[in-house]
Amino acid sequence: MKKNIVLALITLAMFMNPFSTVAESGDETKVKDDTAHTEDNASEDDESEPEDSESKDDESEPEDNESQEDDQPQEEENKTHTLTFLGFDGEVIQTIEVKEDEKIDYSQIDVSGLHTFVNKYTEQDFSEWSSTPEYISEDTTIQALWKRGIISADGKPVKTEYYSKGADIDLNGLSIIITLETQTTKTDNDGNFIVEKQENNITGSCYTEKLLEELFETDKTAIVDVIPYGDDKPIFSYEITLFDSLGDTNNDNVIDAIDSSFILETYADFSTGANNSLTDQQKKICDINQDGKIDAMDATYILMYYAESSTGGNPVWENMIENSEQ
Ligand SMILES: [Ca+2]
Ligand SMILES: [Ca+2]
């Protein structure tokens, strides 16, 4: 079919410009003369010129007829068809008129409007067209296929309660997954586009923006935002609380030998079976390493804390417990 079109175009070009055949036939001087005459006496030459060319055309009449016949099928082949582009939900986003012999330029279709946030954790964008024929011979509709990035938390941080504002935020247990879903051009038995899935764990490339000190500046509850590197908006948020009375058994805002003694006494009472009625809150305050027992170990932590703070240090329960457990 393309060959026919090329041949038709060549014939058409010859038909449209009979002077070119005249020039090629060697009558260069005449053409030059015509130009010269045009400068000298434009009106006369203009009138005479068509006559000249007409007479020449008459001589080559059979050729012209042929080329005209060739034009007929070309016009039919060169019909214009409508190419309709549908968005993800089947809505028309653009239509273009395309000639049959015109190669379709898909880059001219604006798909930027297809980029959306389905919700806070799902981003959707254009992936590809359901088909991309180079040429069309009838009205055609093609569909935009989507790709989605869905962020989800597979596991949450275990630690949501802190004992010191100076502790580091502990994200252990958190698992952030990005699921990439892409509609492919393949369809299932029901005619739906098959979606391919790919999961990426991106927990390791996430950070928290604020320190506990800032988070707990005014309140003992706060929201931690987990943000992926290179981004500025959180992909996961959770609540944490500050329990800053750990170890302060007499509630005087100081942790010292008195608190340590209290714990040892309590421990002694428990171990001898003496009657000791601590409230749950008091038990929590005394159980420094939160292992469910109040014993000499907790008293030792108090003394370590006291030693560090009394020498100008800024002890952090979390670090102290972690270091001593190693
Ligand atoms: Ca105290
Ligand atoms: Ca304990």
C-alpha cells in the first residue's frame, strides 16, 4: 500500500508542476527568458505564460489522465479517522483526526492530567496506552493504562512509650512497603487489563524528622512522622507517649539513692513475702527495665543513672538499659 502511495505522490508532484518536466527537457533558456520577461513586462508575460504551459500540458495529456486516475484511490486511502484517547475510567481525554497515511505521534497527547493521588498513600499515573498502532484505517479508541504506587505499613514500631526525651526514636518493628501495580496491555478472559505487582520494602530509606525533645516539648503524647528520604511528606505516622517518671519512686523529680533504696526495700518485701501493696503505676515506676520484675537490677539502674546525672551527665534510660543488656 505504501508503494502505491509513493508512486501516486510522485505522479501527483509531476502533475502539479509541469514546468519541471519542461525544464528537464532542456529548454532552460526559455525558463530563464520567461523570468527575464517577467521583470521587464510582467502583465504581458503572465497572460501568455499559462497559454504556453497549457499547450505543453495538452501534448502530455495521456500522462495527466493517468496521474488523475492514480489520484482517485489515493484520496480514498487518505481518509481521515478519529483516534480517541480514554482516561483510566473510560472518560475521553483527547481526540485527534488522523489521515490513513499519517503516522501517529503519541507524544502530542497530554497525559499529565492523569497523575493523581487516589488517597494519601496511593499515587496514580499514566503508564502506557492499551495499544499504539502506527497508522489507523478506521475510527479507533485506545485506553490509558495506569501505574500505581501504594504505600503501606506492614508492621508498626514496637516501642511507643519513651522514658527520656533524650532517647532516639526506635522504629524497630516498622515495615514500610511500596507496592507498584501496573496495568499491562494484556487482558484476562473477562477483558480486564492484567495488573502486575511488585513489592519493595523501603523501611531502611525512611527517617523521622523531629527529635523526641521537640515532639514532647509541650505534651506527653506526640505523633511521629516517618518520611522516606528524598520526600517531604510522611508515609506513616503513629502516636508515642512519654513516661518520664520512671525511677522516681517518691515523685520529687530527682532520681537518686532514695529511689534506689526504695526499690531494694520493695524487692526485699517481695522476696520475703511481706505485705507490699504497690499500685500498677508504682510498679511501673520501679521496674526500670520493664521486665515485669522489681529487683536489684532495677536498683542498680537507678544508681547508674544517679551517678551519671550527678557528674553533669544527661542520662537516658533507653541508652542505659540497652547498653547494660549488651
Ligand atoms: Ca526521686
Ligand atoms: Ca525490672
